[in-house]
Amino acid sequence: MTHLSELYKCRVCENVVEVVRQGVGTLVCCDESMILLEEHQANIDDAHYAHIEHLDDITKKIEFNHPMTKEHYLEFIEVVSNDGKYIKRKHLKIDEKPELTFKCECREGFYVRVYCNIHGVMVTK
Ligand SMILES: [Fe+2]
């Protein structure tokens, strides 16, 4: 059984997929069950922690103090509203500044998650 917004990875080819509609089946890639990428909480002094600036009522800017080298980088940043109605994802390139500006009322609040090529899925709630 999958759940909305979960991330799964293939052990063989390293495909990563996100669930956009949950179901009872098991996700399979390269003839193997895909592994659920567990989310880990980022601490405020952690490079994976999202520093959030509220620019106005609905506009927010997120920044990270994370390296963006070939060896260690953030593959993407995602903003997910707590009511599940809003998701914004930005894919990043090597040497690109890891930041994202977005507009969302997000009345129920939101959380931010990143996918680091070394540390996996890190969340700021
Ligand atoms: Fe990292």
C-alpha cells in the first residue's frame, strides 16, 4: 500500500518516483520492489534545514546552506501543504543556488523536503 506524496527508489537503476495517487499495490522497478525513502527531520543547524522567509501573505522564499557540488548536492526541493492540495517541486543543477520562491496560502501550513544525493530525504516541518 502506498500513500500520497511518498517517494520510492529502485535499488537497481535508482529511479525515484513520487506517489500522486495512492493504491494497495507494491511498486516494482527492475523486477524488484521499490524501497520507501524515509523522511528524516532536519535540525536548524543542519545543511538540509529550510530557512523560510515570508515575503508577503502568500509569497515565501526558502534557502538552504547545502553544498551543490558533483559529490554532494540537493536534487530537488519540494513544498507540500499539510492539506495535500499544493505541491511545488524545483529540480536543481550542480552549482545552482538551492533556493525556491513560491506562492501558497497554505492555510493548514506546509512542510519542506529535499532529496540529497547522500543523505536522502530530509524534512523541515
Ligand atoms: Fe546532504
